[in-house]
Amino acid sequence: MPDRSWRLAFAGAVVVAAGVLGATRPWAVPLGCAAVVAVVILLWWPASRAWLPCGAGGAGAVSLAATVAHLAGPWPGSPPWGMVELAVLSVLAGACARWAPVRAAVPAAVLAGLGGATSLLRATDGGAPDELSTLEAVYAVAFWALAPIAAAGAGLLLRHQHDRRVRAVAAARRAQRLELARDLHDYVAHDVSEMIAQAQAAGTVAPAGTPAGDALRRIEAAGLRAMSSMDRTVQVLNSSDGDGDGAGAGADAVRPLPGLADLPGLVERFAASGPARVRLDCDADLAASVPREIGGTAHRVVVEALTNVRRHAPGAAVVEVRVRRHGSDLEVTVTDDGGSAAPAPARIAPARIAPARIAAPAAGPGSTMVTGTAGPADAPDRTSGASASTAGIAPTSATPPTNPTGTAGPADASGGAGTASGPAAGLGRTGGLGLSGLA
């Protein structure tokens, strides 16, 4: 018999037995309800965690209603062994305290606990109701309430231990990752520093002003920038580790991220490291009017696009970087002519996350980012595969771009000559990024 079938059969048998018992002995209705809830939750665990509060609260409410009806007169009392109902309701209260969401666990556990504690008032001796004074009834209910209170306390203790274990595991994993980052920094720093030293040594025999000397000095400068970036990354990790005051971070750790004002230097370094002529079209006052978060994201996108040009179109002769503002949208477009040289040989590279997805969450919620890719040469009229996704790019919300899909021109497979327009122009050799939500 399949797994689900035997559970359905068993739960159905329990429901039928509870119904028959309740029909013949009305005092057993609250006990039957509590038993059915406990059995069903147990059989379908852990999927039943979602409706555990409803079941426990409902069983407690039925028990309270039966107690009120008994005190009012029409409902029959239960024999002494009816205290099994208290045990079942206590278990349900403890389960709510352990596994149910906090907002739902509190009322459900209270109802189950009150139902179990007051079930004593329905107890009879030989079929006759026990006569208790008000004070005795209060004392009896208070004593009876110790069982659900103890069960709820045990559930809260287990819940606290679980939460503490989860936090400890998360902290251990974070510490391990931080240690791995430091080790990676040490290994990479050793290799990069060796490259810098060799470039400096070669620079002593290659005078400045010659192509070889200028190339060596650019290599040295790039290595020093890489070392500085790695140092800042590790210093920021150390300052946010939670076990220090961040005093060791230094001034470099809080250096502002690059933005639109750094694009001229980026473009100049890219042009100096290859044969391509790079044109930058960006208003001089744009850096001051665009929020720093969006400027940093745009800078990351340009870095990634230029890297793609270097990898996939090394023979490109002209590369153009355009940054335009259209109302509340910022459009970043990077294009190249494809060139005549064959693309660089394929190499295995480590997996990485798109820079837009890395930089986007750092800016705050409320804006829209639209990206796309340019079409190949055999589909000159192809519309780019643009997609819109909500991302934390700007501190204020704005209307998404009215043209979420940019149109790409013809592109060569090796690097692709073509153009891209619209806020959704694609990333890569020919592409761009639309950021909406500018202040």
C-alpha cells in the first residue's frame, strides 16, 4: 500500500472511532477532537507544521466550550480517566511553542493550555458532578495548568536551543569563509607582488617613453591597484567581523567606491593597454547629479563590458562608452566595431556573478534595472533579450523605463559590429544597462 494511502486509512479510522465515541458518549467529544488533531499532525509531519496552530487552537477551543457548557448544565461531565485530554492538549501546546510561528504559536498554545487546565472542572466521581467551591476550583485549575505550562516551557527551551545552534553554525561558516578569504588574499598577494617586482626590475632597463617601458609601468600600476583592492576587501571583512572595533580597517577600507567620476581614468587605462581607441560620452556634471549607488553600479557595468571586449573582441579598433540620463533613467551603453582579429582562445574561468547583481543590492530598495544583449549578425532586426528585474539600485522608487527592450543592430560573432539603443541595451561587447529610480 502506498505511503499516503496507509496514512489516510489510519487517520480515517481514528476519525471514525472518535465520531462513534462522541456520538455514544458526548463527554468524549473534546478528547476525540484533540486526539484526531494530534494523530493527523503526527502522520503528516513535517508538512503539518503549517496548520499546527490552527489544529491545537481548535482543539483547545472545543475543550473550553465543553467546560462552559458543563458548568452551564446541559453538557455531561467526564470520568476521571478523561484526564487523557489534558495530556494531549499539553503536547499540542508544547508543539506550538517549539515549531509554530511566534504570532500563531502564542494564541494557539494559550487556547490549548486553558482547555486542558479547565478540563478538570468537567471531572465527575461516579457520574455525579464534583462540588467545588470557587477557591478550590481556582486552586485545582492552577495545579492542572502546570502540565501545559511545563510542556510549553520545554518547547520554548528546544526552540531557543535550535535557534542558538543555527546562529552558531552560521557564525562558524562565516568565520571559515573569512579565513578562506584571508588565505586567498595571502596567496594571490604573493603572486601579484612577484609580478610587480618583476615589472619594476624590468623597468630599470627599459627607459620611460619607450613602448616596453610604458607597458611595464602600466603593469606595475595595475598590480599595485589590485593589491590595494585586495587589502581593502580583507580590511572591510575584518572590520565587519563583529569581534572587533574595526580600528584595523584603516582609511583605505572606507574609501568611496568608484563611480561615474572615475570613468575617464578607467577608459584611459583600457585604451593604454590595447590597440583600441576608446571614446567616452558622459556629461561632466552627471557624476554630481546621479546618486553614488547608481554611479557605482554603472561603473561596475562598464568594467564588465570592457572586460568582455578585451576577451571576446581583442581586435576591436573602436570602443564607445556612452552614459546618458533620460529623466529618471540612467542608460549605460558600451559598443565596439568587432575588429578583424580572431577572438582570444577560450579559457576556463571561475564562476562569477554578474556585476550588476552584485552592486544592485548595495544601493537600497525601490528602483528598476533593465538589461539585455545584442543580436548576432544573422539577425540584424532581432530585438535584444531584455529582462526587467527589481533591484536595490536607487534610494527612491520611480516608474520603470517606457522602452524596456532595446533594439540591437547587426553584430559579428567574433566581436560584433553593431549598435544598441534604449534603456535595455545589452551588456557585453555591444550592450548596456538601464537603471531607473534616479533622484
